[in-house]
Amino acid sequence: MSWENTTRRDALRAGGAAVVAGFAGCVGGTGGSSDEGDASGSNGTSTSTPTEPTDVSVILNWKPNATQAGYFVADRNGFYEEEGLNVELVPGQGGGFAAKQVGLGNQDIGLGTGVALLQARNRDLDIRSFAGAQDSNAAIYTVEEQFGGELTEPAELAGKRVAVVAESAKTMTYLEMLLKQEGIREDVELVNVGVEQQTSNLLSGNVDAAVGIFSDSLGLEDKGYNASMLWLANYTPAIGRTVFAQPGYASENPDVIRGFLRATARGWAWASNNPEGAMDRMVEARPSLSKSREIGLLKMKYTAKNLVLTDTVREHGWGYQRADAWEQVVSSLTEGGVVDGDISAEDVWTNEYLDTEASFVGDYAAKVSTDYDLPV
């Protein structure tokens, strides 16, 4: 399905048309056969494909990039189509924006962090997480040339200037929590910068470190800098990228949610086992990514190995969400004044729509190999 032919939610599409313009068709593109990379040649489900596929709009957490590879593989390899879904992947402007659009009913499904979801619920937007797609990718990073050495622990940030994007609910929230926890909040100057301007401010000497995601540090290493980073999730409770929707939409369209999750798990398995091929799918969907193919491939491998194939996934399957993790995050954010105390952790997530008996969901870890050599 070409995005230009979509008439649903025209108002939002009009605002994002300039970003979406490079996209190719959403389902059944030039991405090869659907069972490519599937040892069984099947998605392992008994779902019957309806004659007319169901249109589903999915707003991404950001512009198309390699950390979203599983969705684009599922799209272009026809995995969504085999589940009876006609999926449109819509570029986003951050997890908070995606949560708002889903909460307002402008999009069916969205991608964003636990923080974005909780803050949306704080604004009376009824959305719920139906899968934990990836661990948190938030990181504090720097280069030795500016920091005066390697960043090895949070205490070293005392007396430093750190670039932040105030509009980023995820990174700003986790950083504030970390600095307060370390007792150095008053000793760190937070410098608000524009979106995607953290690294330029770091390299120009305006700040000593910056908050972004893991790929920022990888990009600096790739350019020859001596980069180092700290994972925020190693120091504060965090919920990474989730798949969310309105509970009402899910109850009315259970097969859509289940099918989308099954196909996405299959897409990530294929991407993990075929990173070069997955990068081809990304470039097909957004040709401009060819200019940064090598760093994109590195981001994809890092995501597949460290953020998608987690210990929780090895134990319970793809997308599984842990009650204790959500309770910790809700408690921490409530104590920090980020969200109201009225939010109940058990109301914001569910594993009900995860088909753990389906191939590529419950047995995801057994079907995936991520034996890559990575620099970090």
C-alpha cells in the first residue's frame, strides 16, 4: 500500500507529508518471499488471512532508521500481509508525539518508551503497552577530547555541562532521576539544545557530555573520536520501546494486535539473522539511508543483539513484559514527580495479546543468532 493512496487521518498525513515522501509501498514490496530466513517456512500460526486485509496505521517513535528494522522487514517481506494486515508505517517525532497521536485516535498503533506512555496517560490519554519491543537505548555519551578522559561512572558528571533535549521525555526524565539519585543534580548544568543537536554542541565545546541514545556514541567512534557512554538503564529503572494502542481498539481488534505482534517478532528474527538483507529493506523503504549504510548496519546489529534479544526474551519470548519492571518505573517516576500517583502500574501494560505459542514469539531466542563483533 502506498502512503499516497491512504485517505485515513488526512489531517495528520498532510503535516507529515514532507517526511514521508521518500517511502515506498507498505506491504508486499520488493522485499523477497515471506518465508525467507524462516527455517520452518511458516510463521507458525493458524491464523487465516481474510480476503480483504485490515488497514492499520502504525506511527513510529521517530524517522525511519535501522533501530526499527524489524518493522520494515515485516512490512516489505510480507509478514504483516500474511497476518491479514495492510500496515502503514508513519514517521514520528518522538515517543511522546506517537503516544499522543494514538491516544487521540489519530493512529491505531504506536511505538514509544514507557515514559512517553505514562506521561500520555497523565494527560488522560487512554493507551496501554501490548509488548516490550526493545530495552531502553538512552545513554550519556562524550568524547575524551572534550571530557578530559573516559566517562566511566555518573559521579564524574559533577561540575560538567550536559546537553539535553527538553522535549525528549525519555532522556530528560531518566537523566534527572540519575542525577538526583547520585546526589549531584545541583552540580551539573543542563544545557537545553535542539533535537539532534547534542553531538554538534559536544564537539564544538559548548558542553562536556550529552544525553541521547547508544548510536550517538557509535557514530562518534565511527568518525575516529574516542567516545564513551553510560547506559541510563544501568542506573535507573527504565522501560524501553513499547508497542502501544488504545485498550478499546485492542478489544475491538484483537486479531490485529496479535497479528501485528507475531509478524513484528518474525521481522526482528529475520533482521537479526540477516542484517545485510534487513539493511537492504531499510534502504528500499527510505533510499536516503544508503548514504549511512555502514553505521546503520552497526546500529541494527547492536539493537538486535543488546536491546531486542534480552534475558527476559530468552526466558519468556519476544515482547514479554515484566510486572516488576513496570512497577519499579511507575514508582520511581511517581516519587520523582514525573507522573501522578493516580497511575496504577497494572493498568498500563498487558501480555494478553502476545501469542507465546506462536513461532517467533515464544521461541524467538531459539530462532535468532546475533554472533556479531561489535565495537562497544
